[in-house]
Amino acid sequence: MMIRSAKLTNFFLFIICLFWQSGQVIWAQAPTYFPEAGDKWEKRTPAQVGMDAAQLEEAIAFAKTIESQSPRDLEENHYLSFGREPFGDAVGPHKTRGDVTGMIVRNGYIVAEWGAPKRVDMTFSVSKSFLSSTVGVAFDQGLIHSLDDKVHDYMAPVSIIGPSAGSNKADQLGQSKIYEPFDTPHNRKISWNHLLRQTSDWEGTLWGKPDWADRPNREPGTWINRERHEPGTHYKYNDVRVNVLALAATNIWRRPLPQVLKQYVMDPIGASQTWRWHGYENSWILLDGVAVQVVSGGGHWGGGMMISARDQARFGYLTLRRGKWKDQQILSEEWVRQALTPTKARKTYGFMNWFVNTDKEYIASAPETAFAHIGAGTNMVYVDPEHDLVIVARWIDRRSMSEFVGKVLAAIKE
């Protein structure tokens, strides 16, 4: 009996101590935890993941006090904000939002939740991170050979499904029935990389929205005849150009992007079946004989991704693990590396919508290695590799975002 006990002891010591290298003992680490599909997501107490419970409660209580003061009716809010822009009418659906909501995930386990984490709400520009992921999968599968390739070389003619011209065909004589979004001298220079980094300066009108009408400056005389910038040299956050990327991605996949996202990203990470990705009432094309709605990369004019905090946290955790989920590399290491590389023209922006914390400029309370997927609302999916941490916070005042993150980080003791 003593011999068997000794053998068991030695066996467990062998498991704990992997090998001796350079005079140091290398200790085995517990395998990385990934939640199962649906609601099968294990929870841990703050103490079990090295956090102080009282300080964590203080951080959550603070989050509940910094709720956005914008109307919960998001269509009403649209017409009090973006709706005042030229051609600012909503063309996609809006949804009245829920309570201020959030989740904290450490070491893969749920440590805290508040509000309504399973409620499906708009997520605005966090949609861009899902959009860029469909481009990432296309890159990983070789549908895009190089991100520096010109998008024009990949584009087929687009047939937009619009109002019928009726019997007055002569009224349409001489007008192109085909849309070619990259067929101008300026737009032919635009690469996938430029679109992903919002440095394309794409010119044109898409879905009834001119590029200059999105967040225009205060000098209307400069809008239509604005200065053109060489692609790659000038950063401009612009949802018309984001939607051009969605159209280009739909073109190379030859299928609706929500189907692509579901098959290659959301199902593999065990997301729920409740999320939906919307386009606009007029963003329909004829693709291989089938009517397809091109989705939007945000809720600037309505639409975009509608999703729960739980599913946001799963996506954040995927990016924390650098595109890997269990034994499957969903987004390649190369894609994640490029997504986290600061843009020359805007050092706090990687690929859409990966905000990087270069020089701690984006979130002052966070380490420089942290990054976030951010959308209006504010919707925040904060990702912190240094602390093995994901924070989802919905409907908070963006001006208090860094303070809230700082309070959560202060609760980490080990």
C-alpha cells in the first residue's frame, strides 16, 4: 500500500513539475478554460480569480451611476444626433435599449454580471469588429491574397435592387444600371488595408448616403468639393466607407455576411442564436440571381448588429485568446497581429473596430497592451491580455469609461 501511495505522489509531482530547464523548475499551468455553447459558462467568485469582492462591487456600483443620459428610444436619439446630418434619415431599424448592463470575465470565467446580460440590443460600431472579422476569415482562407491588394481588382459589377423605373425606359437612357464603387481614379488606389483602417478616403454615394455627409465639418461650402487625401495618409471615421467594405466583403463571399459570421465565428465560439445583423431598407443587391441585403457596419442610420452582452463577451474572449477557441484557430494569429497594429494616421486605431491603447492614450487607466471594441451608446468590450480580463459595459457615459476600467483593475490582487 505504501509503495502504491508513493507512486501516486511521484505521479502527481511529475504532472505539476514538467521539467527542469536552465536551473529553473517549469510549473504546469491549468488548461485555458473556454465556455461551452449557450448558457454553459462557469462562474467563479472574485476571490477564486484573484479579485477583491468589495472593490469589484464598488466598480459595478459606479458603472450603474454613469448611465448614458441619451434617450433609451434609440430612434429618437438618432434624430437628436446623427439624424441632423445631411441625408441623415434613418434607413435601418432601431431598437429601444435596456438598462445599463455589463459583465466581467477573468481567466475565462464569469465573475460578475449586472443589468440584462442576455437582452439583445443594438451595439452600434462594435458591429465593425464583426464586419472586419468576416474580412479576416476571407483573408485567412485565401479569398483575399494580400491586404495591400487593391479592392477594385476584386470587385464584380454590382446590381442594386432599387425602385422600378416602370415603362418609361427613356427616362433612364444613358444612366448606368450597374454600380462600380471603386471605378474612379481615386478609388482604384484603395486597398483592403485602407478600408480596414478607415484611411481610404473613398469618394462616392452608397445607399443614399454621400461620403461627405457623415460627420461633416462646420463649413458646408467644403462638403461636396472636399479635398481628396491619398489613401493611407488620412484617418476619418466614416460609416459610408465602412458600408463600402461590407459591400466589398459580400462580393467576395458571394453570400450574406451574417451567414459567414455565423458559420465561421459565432457558432464555433458557442454564441446564442439570438443575435441578428441588419442592413438598410435600401441596401439590397442582386447576387447570383438572389436578392441579398448588404449589412451595415454600425447603427449610424439604424441597423447593424443587435446582440446580447453575453455574446459580446464571447467575442471579446475570442480576441483575448488571439483568435483561438479551444483547439480551433478561428481568426489567424497573423490577422490578430495586424488588427492590433496601430494605424500610422491614427495610433489608437487598428483594424475596425479594434481600438488600441498606444501610449495609454485611449484608456488612460489601462495597460498599453489592452484594447477595446467600442460603439456608441457607449458599448464597450474591453480586452486586457495582461490581466486575462474581458469587461463588457453597455449604455455608459464614455467620459467615465477609463475611470470605470480603473476601478475594475484596482480590484485585481493577483
